[in-house]
Amino acid sequence: MNIFRLAGDVCHLVAIIILLLKIWRSRSCAGISGKSQVLFAIVFTTRYLDLFTVFISPYNTIMKVVFLALSYATVYLIYMRFRNTFNSENDSFRLEFLLVPVIGLSFLENYAFTPLEILWTFSIFLESVAIMPQLFMITKTGEAESITTHYLFFLGLYRALYIANWVWRYHTEGFFDQIAVVSGVVQTIFYIDFFYLYVTKVLRGRGKMTLP
Amino acid sequence: FPLRTPKDEL
């Protein structure tokens, strides 16, 4: 464990909690893409299947349980508890455009052709595109509440910190996970234009982010 | 590239 990965995990947790609290306190999921949240729940489910078979550390196990619980709680709030506030017509991204290539690629490019390994690879590739429905919704509605942009900021920052973690681990312990690194770089690249908007619009105290 | 260690990352 290194500071970059710990900071990344904390950012990830903060992002998930920001979103969950926003939905719970505003009792509304307007402006939130339920599809992205479903994809994140699938990412955690397919990645943490070894939750009961592999024990790395108490931290690792606890964080996996927390991420699974919070992501399913978020999906529950969107599609069950506050479903009357869910504007599905804005959440119109075609998930098959993401799932088909990701499933195909995880069968082609993986470390071992075993169910667990393919599901892990699927979760890595899926995570890199899981935010697309949310970013698509923001471009479609042309705006995002500032709390939603803070959620996206921390979510994007977490994988950027993981890249720093991979650089650090490569130089200190020769660790290199090609699939995770390539997918993590792609994932972070998707956030770059958002980061620019976030810094220029939201941090300048504009409150709501309105796209040009 | 050096082989990857078991999945110890979240």
C-alpha cells in the first residue's frame, strides 16, 4: 500500500458518499444517470467475486464490502426509493454500445481464460467506460448541479491517483498490471475535459456547471 | 514486463 493508492481509495469512497448523500438528502436523483450507477454496481460485483475466497488484508475486505454496499444502495435509491424523480428520458445512453465491446475485449485480452479472470478483466474494462452515460447526460441537459460535479471530480481523481500508484509500484516493486494501467489511463482521459470545465467553471464559484 | 502480483488492489 502506498499513499497514492490510499488517497485514491479515499477519493473513490468520498465520491460514492457524496452522490449517495446528495440523493438521500435532496430525496431526488434528478441529473443523475442511473445507468452509470448500475454499471458501477456491476463493476464492483464482477471485480470482488474473490471477496470470500481471497483474503488480502482487513482494509481490502472492508473496502470491498463498503463499495459493494454503497453502490447497491445508490442503485436502490435511484430505481426504487426515488424512482419518481428519475428522469429516464435524459438517461438515454445505449448500454449495449458499452457492454458488447467490453465483453468481447475481456474475452480477447485477459491474463487467463478462466471465469474469475475474465470477469475481473470485464470489470476493469467496464469501469473505464461506466461514467459515459453520466457524462452523456450532462452534455445532453447542458448542465450539472455543483454537487454532481464534485462527485465526478473525486471519481476522476481516484483513478488518476491510481496511475500514480502504478508508477510508484513499478519503480519500487516492479509491479506492472498492463490491463489495469491501460484501462485506467483511458478512464482518466475521459475525465480530462470534465476536469477543465470543473476548474474553470465550478471552482470559480459559478455554482452550477453549464456547458458552453 | 514483470508479472503482476495477485489482485491486491480495489
